[in-house]
Amino acid sequence: QVQLVESGGGLVQAGGSLRLSCAASGRTFNSYNMGWFRQAPGKEREFVAAVDWSGMSTAYTDSVKGRFTISRDNAKNTMYLQMRSLKPEDTAVYFCAVQRTRWGGTSRNEYEYEYWGQGTQVTVSS
């Protein structure tokens, strides 16, 4: 059974940092791209960042560029999101996901992701 489990969320003041982790179990995803999405209250889920299967290629939504860093450790079957200079507008539930197809480029489209974690809450106070 495939499971993605996010951790590392919490309450932080504006300007602070958090590091999210996404641990995968049930199968190995080292040939699949992975991504982070978030959903704020009353809003649709949106793309945050993605990393390709090798960890060498990344993509970010404009609002987090220069502040967030996505990475992965294939030996640990784990993906990370280092978040710095957090803003109140970063408040959301953050989800990790595995892209549906192997290899290829990363995607910003949530429908191209097959496996999802349950989410972890990130709250940034002003």
C-alpha cells in the first residue's frame, strides 16, 4: 500500500522558516517526479514546487521563488520543502504528491499526480 506522509508543518511568525518532509512508503519513487501543492481556506489547491526524479530539475510558482527550495533524497524515498521568509499568505495545508508517469518533465497540473499525502498545516502569523 502506497503512503505519503507529510511532516514539519506548524505555526511560525512571518519571516520565519519551516522544513516540510514527505516520506513515501509502499514502493520506490526514485524514477517519478514529485511535487508540493497547497490549499488555503476557501481557495483551490495550487501548485507550489516540483522536482524531477533525479533531483536536478526543479520548478516553482512565482510567489515562492527565492524563498522555498524543493529537494529529494531518493535513498530515503523522501522529499523536502525548505521554506524561508514565510509570509501570512503562505498559510495553507501543504500536500506532497507523486506524478503519474515515470521520467519526463515536472508538471504544475494536479491532475497529473497520482499519489497524495494527507497534508500538513502551515500557519504564518503576522
